[in-house]
Amino acid sequence: MNYDPPTPVERVLARYRWIRFLVILLLLLLAVYYLVFVNQYVVAYKDAREHFKYGSIGSEPNNGIPILVFKALAVMYRDELGPTGYRRFGLLYETEQSELPVGMSKRIVSGVERVWLNCAVCHVGTYRINPADKPTLILGAPSNNLRLYDLLRFFLKVGADPKFNADALIAAIDSPEVGGHLNFIDRAIYRYIVFPRVQAAFLHLSQQFAFLGRQGDGGGNGHPAYHPYYDWGPGRVDTFNPYKAIQFNFPMNAARISLTELNGSSDFPSIWAQHPRDGMHLHWDGNNTSVDERNLSAALGAGVTPVSVDIAAIKRVRAWIWELPPPAFPDPRSIDQARADRGRELFADHCAACHGMSRSGKYSYDTNRFPRLGQIESLKQIGTDSGRWQSYTQDFAAAQNTLYAGYPWRFSHFSKTGGYANQPLDGIWARSPYLHNGSVPTLRDLLEPANGRPAKWYRGSDVLDVAKVGYRYDGYGAAPEDLFLYDTGIPGNSNVGHEGRVYGTELPAADKDALVEYMKTL
């Protein structure tokens, strides 16, 4: 028997203490839930260049994979990737000790550190003058090494591979190469939560990219059931067909998309000096005149979604590339000044109206002085491969203009054009190969008629040919596994067009050499 029961006042006070305790506990649980499962954390970079290379733009929440899984896959598939791991796909690691390649960022989402792509993966190139040189990074240049198609195919294969299972994944994470050191609880989380989700994401990606699997034989077993789809090769991407499948679930079957529309791969563009380009027709086919919309659209290609996009981070990148100068030619001693002077006169006569030009080391983007700069050249006039142009349709443009609905940055500038856009040629030496689909390896080759240009040649080298201006295409100085045979006979790869008297392909050889010499100075 309780001989000292609480008084009514003490019972009320005790009840209040319990209520306070439960309220505080609930607030703490809500705070933990918010901090772990709602709030996201990113690695901030004070330096704009580092932010461009490694800063998150919001691709990880919906498309990122745990960093331990990313590292473990290179261990699990070492027999396929080789000892260099993801370098096999042309991803650039600044040092041997670098944790992630350039163009990959980290963000903690739901308590898990995830990694995925940012702008730099497609816009950092390299060059070497001699094969023994260490590659020099060119920030803002087309990623001439990146084999995005092969990287994507690798992830698609992993999802359906029986070798990819929870036991093998956990063993790889705990390997010395990854050093995950998972404890009992971590292993349970990776076995029952992380692995199933990653596998499901890869399988879902496989469904979205089913049209990629039809490469070459058009459907499997050597019996074409659908149009063949071809490897993009290093430095190229099919910008809009994956976009159609992922963002809008467009049907990608033979009844809805032609062979020409299906094979519209093109080179990654450079992204320096964006301020003077604002208002010009952007993208190869000039489908937008807003740098900001072009940036947000490109971010979608890196894995961002309208919900996950980090607007502030993309604005930082935009501010940096706004005035980023084009890179100077790396071997100025090789420039014959007298020949370059002659080339300047020829360039003014044959090229400047469409591309602008440089005087006294400063590029002029003045569209009053060069009225066709940044404007659309009709497909009939330019005559280049139509695949990229056909891959961008009116229906797709209309769908794009629905993106980011409800936000101030909603798209409204996308439109179907009648050809390809005339672009400034600043830093043109670092934008090899040439034409929108990268079908002509050097500037000197571009000044020949199509029947005089290389028909089959190798992409994948970053050794610069300082005479013809472009990356070596004869395999010189490159490892065999880095080379990709580019065949201009494949749909989307044609090297025709941009030829005839007005394009300088009928000039004497000495004048063509002079034009190339001048273009080294742009």
C-alpha cells in the first residue's frame, strides 16, 4: 500500500513533466529526421574552378549512387575495366590519389554520400604536344576523351548481371581498394536497402535506354528488328534521344523514330566566353538563344531533375563561364606569322561573316559587324549531315518548353530551326574534331572537299597535330584501347558539307595552309 500518494498538484506536475519530455523527444526525433533524411549536404568549393570540376549541381538525389558502390564496381569488374578503372571510359583523374574524376560531385542524401555527374564531365578536354607529355587539362573544352556511351552501357549491363549481387558488392566495398570497413549494421543496410535500390535503379535505366541495346544488329541475334543504333565514340553524345526517353517517355520504336533521327550524335561543345554568345543561336542546331536555358537543359543531361536542380550552384558555373577566355594555342612558336597574316585576309573574305574573327589578339563577336554570326545556316546551304538536326523535333521542342513549369526559369525559348548555327571560332584549336558531328579530324582536312577528307580514322587521341590543327587521327601516340574507328559511312557520321567556293575548299593549297595558320591565333 502506498502510504504517501502524490497530491493532486504533484500528479498534475508529473503529467506536465511527461508531456514536456514527450514533446522534447518528438522535436529531437523530428530534428534528426530532418537532418538525416530531408536535409542535403554538399562539399562547397570556394574556388570557382574547383566548383566547376567537383561541385554538385543537384544530380545526385535522383540519379546518384552511393560512393562506396561506385568505387566497388571498379573492383568487381576489374577484368572488364582493367587496372585503370573508370579511366577506361575517358574519365579524368587529376592525380593518382584523386578520389573522384573531374566532372563527378558528392552530395549526402538521406544520410548516404552519393556521387554523380556535373557540367565538367562533358566540358574538360586534354591535349599533349608529345606522346610522352602529361595531358594538360583544358577547362571548358569539349571532353575529347569521354566515352559516355561506354560508361552508360557499363551501368546498364551491371543491373542485369548475376555477378552483381549483395554478397559480391559488400565484399568489394570491404576490399583494400575501397576500404569501406562496413560493420554489422552497415552490412545489413547495404544488403537489404542499398543493393536492392541500386539494382532496381540500373534496371529502370536499362528500360529507359532500351534503344541503345539495339546497336549494330538492330535487335539481336543478327536479325534486324529495328534500326541499328551506333556507338557515339569518344568526345560525342546523342544529346536528345536519351532526353526524349528519360524526361518525356517518348516512344522510341521504329514506327515513331526514323533511322536518321535515331543517329544524331554530335561532339561536346566548348563553353568558354558565354556572355557574347547570349542571344546567339546556341546548340549545334541553334534551338535556343538563352544561355541560361541552355545551361539548365544541359544540367538535365547530367542527371539533374526539375525538382533536384541546384539553381545556386548552376548560377556559380554560369558566372564563371560567362567570361572564361578561350585557351591560347599551346605551341605559339610553331605559328608562321607571315603566313598567319595572309590567312587573316583570307579569313576576313571567306569566314568572318559567319564566325566573327580576331584582331590584335581579341576576338570580335560583334553581330552588327558580322551579321550572320550566331544565326542559322539552312541545311540546304551548309549541306552537312542531317542526323543531329533531325533528332531535334518540333514535338520535342514543345515538350521542353513545359519543363520547370511554375518556376521563374521555366523554358520558353526552345524551337525547331531550319539548319545549323554559325558559331564563333574562338579557341577553335581545342575543339577538334570539326563539324557538328566531329566527322573531320583537323582544320586542314576541313578545307578540302568532302571526297578529300578522311573517310575512316581514329578518334580518342589527345596528341595535337600543330600543323594541321586537330588531334592526331592516325593512332600515333595513343594506346590501342583508347582509339575508336570513326566511319563516315555510318548513319549520322557523314563528313559532307561546308564545302565549295564560299567555304574555301577551292582555294590553292598555300592559301588553305595560311587559313589554318591564322586560326591557330583565334
